[in-house]
Amino acid sequence: MQDRVKSFENVRNFRDFGGYSGAGGRRVRTGVLFRSAQFGEASEADMTALATYNIKIQADLRRPDERERHGHRWPVEGVQVISSDKGEATQAPHVRFLSEVAVDAPKAHGWMTEYYQAAPFKEQHIESFSAWFNAIAELGQDEAAVVNCAAGKDRTGILCALTHHVLGVDREAIFADYELTNQAANVEARLPEMARLFNEHIGKDYDDAVYHPFVGVDGKFLDAALSSISAQSGSLDTYLRETLGVDEAKKDRLRAAYLA
């Protein structure tokens, strides 16, 4: 984990999602595929550290209102930014949910499960996911890419899982990488403070457990997304091909580029 998770002052959950065994017994290259939370509060030291990774592509999966709210401390000039102007909301959907109804931990878990089931088919995600695969297929050998959303766990988790699948990473490793967020983002230690801040923001007094789905991850959420894709598209490969445009030729190109 120490090699995979990179420490920053004000950027959370930044990590390398290479290094796993992929198709044909080859290993996903390290140092070229990264995932992260947003960079709006990056410090000068963080900016200096980010420059060392030679990142040339950023898939920013945040909604337009999130990008406006959190800002763009990074990336800098020379980084191709993938984002969508669709899906704007006046209030974050999970905040609206927590504010409008009486919520307990099972309801919060159920809301997040439903979010994951719908997320792969949201127009803004299809647009950005497809653009991500197109862009990384064109990267130079020594260039890197990063995918992020706000916390780097849900939207980012789905796209990283799909990327792993394309590269032939098995299901156990896909889920292990996804669930690493709970350690990388130090969720257990941060949850009480995050719950306090959430409660202050929305004027509630919910238990800490209510907020865990919005701070950490649960493998059941990713399973809901992948199962929803299979149910609606027939299979992950069909979704990748027919919805995201990742056909066999592009898959072969990506494997040639990212498997060593």
C-alpha cells in the first residue's frame, strides 16, 4: 500500500492503480495510471509533487457545479482535461437526500446502491468515460493519466474498475483496488469529524454510520454498478463496446500500451 498510495498535504486518495496482474499474465504498468480526489486545495508542495508524475491527461468526473465550487488548483498548462458540462445540479444529490428525508444507515446504504446502479448510464459519465479510453490510447510511453472526481471513490471507482477490466485484471483485484479507498483516505479516522461537519451543514444529528457511504466505500456498491451494467447491456464487454466505444481493436491497443 505504501508504494501505491502517494502522500500529499491537501490532496486525498491519490494512488497508482497499476501493478495488478492483467491479461496474458502480464502486469499493468505502474507510474502511468493514477486515481485521486479533487485538486482544488492542492498546496504548493502538492503542485511540485504532482509535476513529477508527468501527467498529461486528467479525467475530471465532477459535475460543472462541483468544478466551480472546488476550483482548479491543478492541473496546469499542458494537461489535457476531460470533463463534461452535463449533469449540473444546484445541490449535490447526496446532500439533498440527507437533507430532505429522515435517514438511517440502511437507507443511506440503499441510496448509494441505487446511485451506483444508475451512474454508468448517466450521459455525463458515458461522455467522460468514453473520452478517457480514447485519450489514454494515445498517450506516449512515458506519459501518465489521472482520473478524479470529488472524493476519488465513486465515479472514479467505477471508471478505474472498467479500465482494469479492459486490461484483464481479475474481479478480486478490481475490488481490492476499489476498497483501498477506505485505507488510503483514512476513512475510519476521518468519519466522526466528517459526520459532525455534515450534520452542521444540513442541520441534522445523524449517527456516524449514516455518513459512511458518502465518505468511504463498500464493495457492494461497485458490485451494484457492475451488475447493473451486465443486466442492462448484457455484459461489461458489450457496454464497453457499444456504449463507450471500446471495441476489440481499442482493447488490444490499450493492453499493448499498459501491460508489461
